[in-house]
Amino acid sequence: MRPSTVVVRPAPGKSHAIVRLGGITVPAAIGRSGRTILKREGDGATPIASMRLISGFRRGERNGRLVTPLALRRIRPDMLWCDQPDNASYNRLVRGPFNASHEEMRRSDGLYDICLVMDWNISCRARHRGSAIFFHLIRPGYEPTAGCVAVSLRDMRRLLPHLRKGTIVRVL
């Protein structure tokens, strides 16, 4: 079976986008600096690229049952994502305590309650090319992300049944 493709198109406004998968079209937020073909760590831009979905994470105590063929790991309090370019674990899931710069996967703001990992700078890592580029839940008011693609919980639930390992997320 050929993997489906999620297309992320720019919308009016630097950090707004439209996500389309088959007959589903939903609004989204992207990086505060818009999109770029020259992604760098900390630039706040979403990479213009085709990225495979690798896996995902979910808060087990939130959002109830999720219907998806994509493997979703339950987020534990010690799960972190290394975003320090000179660390050997750069752009990898790590366990706390962890002294290098990192993001907490179990966020209090709920953005990663459903968090899908896209293969940006993971299978072929390069220092400073960007880390933690996820497809996750959105902030109220569709505020920009730090470089990820974000949609509402309602829209994520609509998309999840169609997403599997290998699904392409193509940011135009």
C-alpha cells in the first residue's frame, strides 16, 4: 500500500497554513518565521520538505481513545527531546534527568498531548539543521509554532485514522 501524503500549503499570514489529506482540509499553524528551505536550529521556521511520519506520542490520561494505525507511545514524565546541536543525542528522544538543552515531551500546555514525529534531521542528522519538528496540537488562536505543524485536537482526531508510519507530510 502506498503511503498517503499530507500537504501543508501556506495560507495568508506568515505562520498560517492549510493542511490537506484526501478530502480533509483543516487550518494549521506553522513556524513563527514562516517556511524555509535552509532550516537551522532555533530559527523558528518550518522546513519546506517532504518528511515521513516515523511514530508518535500521546498523553495517556488525556484525549481518550485515539483511532490510528500509527504507533503512539504513551508519554512518561521523564521523556525529553534533545535540542542541543553539539550533544550526541541531538534530535533524539532522551530520558531525564538530562543536563543538555531539551524539550519536555510531557508539556503542561498540552501541545504534545498528541505529537507525531516527522523525519526531519532524524534518519540523517546534521548539527544545527533543526530538531523536534513535530506535527502536534495547536495553541489557542492558531499562534505560531517554533517550526512544527500544528492543528486543533478536533482536526487531529479527523486526520489520525488516515496516518501511518511512512505517511508523507509535504510542506510546500
